[in-house]
Amino acid sequence: MLTLKDIENMDRSTLTPAIVSSYLGCDQQTLRLQARLRPDLLGFPVVCVGSRVKIPKEPFLAFCRGEIDMRRKA
């Protein structure tokens, strides 16, 4: 299982469902389906291109730190 520090230290701007699901402790396929069907319920942004799902690293880290939650209304 990855830690938040592990993710912070990754030299990449987007994360895969495998990386994020390892940190969150959930199934990566479930995360992919949620990203496609109801991304608004995740709380962090996702980008779906064809069959690929990418998660922008910095907004995901902000979500994990409690700094943002896209489910909340402004």
C-alpha cells in the first residue's frame, strides 16, 4: 500500500487508478467505473480519455489533505 508521501514524491503530473486505489484501499476497477459513471461522487477530478482514466496529482493530493472536496458546492 502506498503512502501519501510516496505519491507526493512521484515524478509525474497524473496518477493511474492503480496508484490511487492502492492509497485509498479500494479496487482499481471500481475506481475506473466510478470515474466514468459518477465522477462527481469521487471528490477529486478525473480525466477520462477513451478507456484510460487519469487523476491529476496535485488536486488528488489536496483532496487527501482535506483542502478540497469537489462534492461540496461553492
